[in-house]
Amino acid sequence: MGYYSGRVAVVTGAGSGIGRALAVALARQGARLALSDQDGDAVMATARLCPDGAPVRANTVDVTDRQAVLDYSAAVVSGLGRVDLTFAVAGVIHTGSLVASELADMSRVIEVNLLGTMYSAKAFLPALISSGQGHLVTFSSGFGLMAAPHYTAYSASKFAVRGFSEALRQEMARDGHPVAVTCVYPGRIRTPIMRSGSYAAGVNAAAVAAAFDRAARTDPDQAAAVVLRGVAQRRAQVLVGTDARAVSALV
């Protein structure tokens, strides 16, 4: 039996990209799944992509809604009996200079990427501790290792996820809780994140998204395989893509 066989895995942001690829890969490896996304149709589509007979529940959840996340965690534990792994994948991006950016767009990035991760961790941590072999997986970015201009809010959120993950990993060890914490640092992955992101006034969104797609060298299925391999090894850090590894080495 593999690391994921028979275990209950929660995946946020499962409606597309890495979240969707992780869900399908976990189902193929025998995991029982609780999938969520703010886009209900998208997360249901992900559930349909999982192998026939795979135990999957799919729910519409906004990770920025604290009470909704707490209620969701209670429902998952009640319905599935336990939670062994939580993949806090949900994320958004904003492109543009600080001067030209709307505060609402920048706040949204912080709320989804950082607070959504923290809310998910807080909500599911008691179940992960009770599991006896729990595992929290958070998602930073190459921009959480090295900052970039015109991505101030995104870089801030991903640096913060990195710090949160490292602090929580130490906390779990110091307090004697049997929970591993893995932080994933993806590089450019072929996902819809740039096409669905927000942009400051004056930015050519189509050109930015097209340039990102051309530069992306890793597809979501490849990324999911790297992530799941690193998580099974209970590694503290997983770098996804040659660009993420290059940035890490440079830093």
C-alpha cells in the first residue's frame, strides 16, 4: 500500500490547475477525497475526472470565509470520519505596479493566498493531529523565494505562506504533535492562474498571460507528481520546476 492509499485528503482550490491534478492523482493512488473550490461547477468537474468508484465529495467553499471553512472542516470530519492530509492549494494572482493597482485587488490576493491558507490550516489541524500521522501541505511560490516587481501583493502573500509554514512546522515538532508540514514552491506551471488573475490599469492582460504560458515548462500533472512524491517523503520543502529550483539555488 502506498502513502495515500485509504487516507482522507482535503484539497482546496481543486477546481483547476495543480489542485485538480492533485485530486485526480490522489484518487488514482487510493485516497478518499474532500475537494473544494469557490467555483462549484469546476470542482464538480474535477470530481468527475477522478476514477470511477473513487470516494470523492465536492463542495463549494470560499477559503476567505472563516466560518465557511470551519463549517466545512466539521462536515468533512463528520462525513469521512477523519482527515489525514490537507492540501491548501487555493490561490490567486494580481499583476501590476503598486501605484496603478486597486487596493481591493491587492487585498483579495492576501485574503485568498495567506488568510485562506491559515484558515484551512486552523480548521483542519485538530483532525490532522487526531490522525496520528497528519500532514499539512501549503503552497508558496518561486515568488515566495525571490520577489519580483509588479507582483508586490502576490510576493508578499507567498513570502508570508513560507513563514507561516516554517513556524507551524517548528510548532508541531516543539509541541509534540504528529503532523508534518510541507511547503511547496511551484515555478511557472501551465495553469489558468494568469488568465483568471486581476490586473492593474494599463497592463496588457492578454500579453502577460500569453508570455506566462510560453515560459511555463511544467504541466499540472507533472507538478502534482513532484508534490506527491515530496509529501510522501515528508519533506519540509518541495520545489516544482527547473525555474523554482534555479531561484532557490540563486537565493
